[in-house]
Amino acid sequence: MDTLKILQASEQANWDYDDEADVLYLSVGEPRSAVGIDIGDGVVLRYDEETQAVVGLTVMGYEPSLLRRLS
């Protein structure tokens, strides 16, 4: 796989939290279809396969992870 373009352009970040599933969805710009890569610790990196640009992250088990880091 070629190198992903992470900081190519500064776009507004969007987020949504599903408290029932404890999942945080982060998107660069408007959420869109993407390919996901599990990068460990409940984090999935989402990227546009055509442009190789990172378009978001999905963080599963967000609340326990956040609380561990804050304590």
C-alpha cells in the first residue's frame, strides 16, 4: 500500500458519538464511504481508496479508553 495522505488539506473535523455502542466517529470534512484499517486498540483508520487521503477514525470502546487516560 502507498503512503496515506494524512494532512494534505485542512478541512473541518466532524464527530458523532454513539453512547449506546460506545463508539466515537471522527471525520475530516463530511462523513463519506471509505476503506477501514484496524490499527489496534479499538481504532479503525478510514481512508479514501482513490486519493489515499485519511477521511476519519472510528474509536470503539471510547469511554473506558478516555477514562484510563484521564486517571
